Amino acid sequence: MDLDLRAVREGDRVATVLRAYASLEVGGSVLVGLHDGDLDGVRDAFDVEHPGSHAWEALGPGRARVTKRAATPLPRLLCETDALAGEQAGALWRLPMRERDLDANVVQLPPGGRIEPHVGADLDVLVVVLAGSGVLTTELDELEVRAGQLLWLPRGSRRGFWADRDGLRYLTVHQRRQGLGLVAARP
């Protein structure tokens, strides 16, 4: 299969190549051409979406052959959660793959940090406390949490987190939310 990406809108190039690759049988190849264009973004997408399950062969400026080595993306190590520790607050890591059914984040709250109580989205969320300790606030009470615990946040439930003096780092996993669609305003 030969893909000339010159006619494809820049924002659609990666998705076009990934769709063509997905349609291949194992051992099949797609030739990608951008004619003096930069294929780094396409290669980066393959390194995220299909590490180890594809072969990338540069054929000159703006040309490459991508060969499918495995029927599906391979299971793999995503990160070492201990290595994510630092002073930063908020999401330290996010699941990077485009084609997925789950969302996952590693969130860190500094000592005394908090996520104010709020009503969660219409999604169930699993939380694995990775490090530190703190408090999960609910609609009726507070629950002390610490490293090693697995929590369930039912869809639409009221919840908030407070970190103790050592801070709090946790992994969240939930069904992927659909992106927000833009609708043209009526005149």
C-alpha cells in the first residue's frame, strides 16, 4: 500500500497512516511519502501506539516503509510510578494511546494539597493509592486513605481528596470519555 500524504491535511496525516496500518495483515507494509516533508510526527505516533509491533524503515527524505509485525499492539510497561515522584502537583502521567477504551492518570497532591469536593462525571473510577496518605471526602463522611489501597468512586458521586503531610499520589482508571463535539452557532 502506498500513501502519498501531500494531499492529506496536516492534522489528519497521522490518523490516515494509522488507519492504513490497521488494515494490514501481519507482514504487510505501508509506504508513506511526504516528499520533502517531515515524518517525525508519524514515526512518534507509531512509537506510542505500536512499540515493538512495527518495523520502521527510512527510505530517504520524506519516505518510509512501516511493516506490521504483530496482529495487535503489544502489552508493555508504560511507566515506573516511583520515578514520577517530584514536586509537581496535578497529573504527572496520562495514558498516551489514541485508540483506547480506558483513560488513566497518575495524580499527585503535595503535602496539604487538595481537590475540593465535587460531583464526579458519569463514569465509575478506580483509584489505586500509590504513595502517601490523605483523606477521601464523600457526601456523608471522610475515609482515610494510604498507599496500597484500591478505591472505587461510583459515577456521579461526591468526592474530594486532601493530602496529609507526606502528600498523596494515586492512579485513576476509568472508561474513556468521548471528546466534546463542536456545534456551529445558529445565526
